[in-house]
Amino acid sequence: MACIAEQKLVWVDTDITIGHKNGLFQYCDVDDGYALAALLRSSAVDVVGLSSTLGNTDEIEVSTKIAGKFLRTYGPNSVPVYRGCAAKLPVDSAQAQTNEAVEKLAETLKTNRLTILAIGAVTNIATLLLKYPSLQNNIDEIVLVAGRRSKEQHFISGHWQPKPFRDLNFEFDPLAFQILLQSEIRLTLIPFECCHQMWIRPKDLVRLGEANKVGRFLVKHSLPWIAEWQTVFGADGFNPFDLVAAGYVIKPESYTAHQWNAVIEDGPDDDEPGKSKPYLICNENLQKGRLVNYCVDVNQACKTFLLDRICTHDMAAFALGFSHINVVVPSVAEATEFYGRVLGFAQAYDQDGQKMDYADVEMAPFALDAGMMDGKVKVDVRFLKHPQAEIYLELMAYYSPKGEMKVPRQAKTYDMGGPRHLALEVSNCNEVFDFLKRQEGVTMINTSKEYRPVKLDGFPITFFYWVDKYGIQWEMEEGRRVGLSRGIV
């Protein structure tokens, strides 16, 4: 396992509408689905919450429902979805009303520093800043799909596109963007010119369709979307705007950004002739406004990187890390003394500083999860943690139901079936061997006086096996490099 840097905690504010249609033939954008799939399958980020917003849809129930269904099917059940604002900010922003998404985002920010990925209208985020201005200090960055260099820069992707794309997320609620520009939060704009550099082509859909369940889901809804781009715009593919923004959150080193001033200015509407509209302008010549990061380029390898994340094997994506080793014992107190004396394990504490020590647990859900279908159980549970290796032991002593109270026959190292040992990397195999041999309740895998750790020929590896008093076989190994993640490199 390679060294793992600290994960970036991310909140996603999305107008996801993948699979929805605005009329008989008007399919909704699919790029939110790509963005969420890449984020949820990237170890560099931890998505801690998701809020629905408007943009691709004028109905908040649509984006809320689709976001919830997407996460229930393709994401971790622990990530909640919260309903956001049902309308843009009122002209008198002091009259803005809070909502479930704003309150939950505020609650999360009170205890965590977050990066916010805004891939829809930013009404929820602006409302948060209006209601809880002090919490902006806990926002590391807001990444937004919006902006252009000038009012003369038009958003054209296809060869015969009848009219330019709108700067949708900005134009849906310009007042909300103004609130963000008045803040001191680090803002990063992912504009059309950057998104236009990444394309999802038909050949990419072939790969996604062969990869996994979420890939097939994306293909199903991308086929009509790509057909619409081909027919209406004359483009052999589509730009996944929100995926490009998610890529910046996951791998910002793949992007080139400049610190330029940004302002909101009115000008002739390039989407509806004869009208005017506000524009979010950002370029190197502006002497007024507010400094933001404006992305002008994305490395072409970034698309491959992001598709690799989406195409990850389902279980490779869902397995987040090693949790604990469970040991059934006659007494948690006795086992605590044994594992403390022999291996240095100590009482574990949760994130609130409370002991992970639970006596006389009688919970029907616990029993049902453990396969006791009558829902009856009584058990003591205590977690221990190794201070150096950061491995958790879960000790359980059952009062009822009462199982076999005899340690089963220890299988030979070379017997097939079941895990043969648990391994700990140590710094001095011989010293550890001598220490363990003196410990009551420890049996070496071979009781011969000649049994000792021996360095492997041609490898810097030394190891030995032993069995503890509860029948668990351990390996003590020396010679592999241990990374900051406490895993072997």
C-alpha cells in the first residue's frame, strides 16, 4: 500500500438530472453523474455531504430525488442528500430563507474544514454565507463551473450549433454569485474554455459500458445525450462540464489557473438577441473586481485519470480500508490484559473522546446483522487500538447466545481454507521473537528449540509465526518499508 495523504473533505452542491427529460425529446445533461461517480471512487477525496440545487431543472424535487437515487445505488449509504433552495435568491437578499441543505452544510462546517464543489446554481451556498457569515472561515475553497474572459467569448462546441450555451450555473442566480464574490473565500472558476478541452466520445462509452454497474448506467443515459449533440450541434461527443470541475477537486495539479479579477457586468444577450443579461467576466486586464482562480487549461491525461476512477472495479471502489480484527473471548477484561501485555494494544476512543467500550449490549439490530434471526443477544464489546500500527481489535464476550467455549484446533500454516495469519510489520524480528516466547498464552507455530526467525535468501525479509491464546495465528515480519498510512509500501 502506498503512502496516503490526508483526504480532502468535499461537499457537493449539484443540480443532477441524469435520466430526466424536459419534454419528449429534450434529454437532461448527464455530466453531474460523471462528476459524482469520479468523486465517490477517488481516494483523494471524501464526499461528506450532498445538496440539491437548481440549474439543469427548475424543480428542486427533481434534482433531490435523482441525487438520492444515484447515491443509494452507486455511492456509500453514509453520504446524505439534503434538499436545497426551491427558488433563486430574492432581490432583497435579507429575505432569503434557509433550508435543509443550508442547515446541514452549516452543521458540518462547524466541525470540519470543507471544499465545496458547486456544479449547479449557487443559491444554497450564498444563503449559507448570508445566514452564517462566520463559517466562511472553515471553507477551504469553492470550485464553480462558471465564467468567461469577455462578453464577446461565446460557448460553442459543435460545427453547426444554432446558438451558444448559456453560462447556466451563473445565469440562473447572478445575485447568489455576487454574494460569493463579496466573500473572502478562495474561489476557483472552471469556465467553458477549460471544459471544452475534455470530450466524452463514443469510444469512451464502449469502455464505460464494459467496466462496471455505474459505467453501464452512465452509458445508458449518455447515448441519447451524445446523439443530441451529434444531431443538434454537429459534435462527435460532448463536453462533461461538471466532470472537469470534479477533476480539479480530485487532482488540481492537472490544471493551469491564473489569479485574475472577476466582475459581473451587463451586456447584450448572446443567447436571446435583443435582450441584455449579466456576465461573469474574468481576465488578466481587469483592474477592478475580486481575485479568483481562473482555470484556462486541463492536462489531456486528466480525462484518462478520471475515467479510470469511474471504471474502477465496484468492490475496489467500495472497500475503503481495513476496519478491525474481531476476536471472541471469554472475558474482555482478560483479553485486554493479554493483548496489552503481549502486543501493546490499549483502550480505543472514538472521535468524541469516549471509550469504545460497551457492556451488556442487547440490540435486536445487532443480533439480526450478526445472523441471529430471533433478535436476541447479550454481549460485551470493547475496541483496542495499537498506538503504532493503528490496528483495531474488537473484543466480544457473549453471554447469549452461548457458543463453543473451546478454542478450535489451530490449522497448520500450509492448510487450505480461511485466513492463516494476521501480519504485523516490526522493526526487530529477533527481539520481538525473544519477547513473545516469554509471554504466557503465546505458542510458537513450531515448538522446537531450533525454531527462530531466519532472513530470506535474496530478500531483506525476516518473519516468524505464533498463535495467541484465542487461536489467532500472527505473523511478525521485518524488512518491508512502512508508509505514513501505516501500511506496507
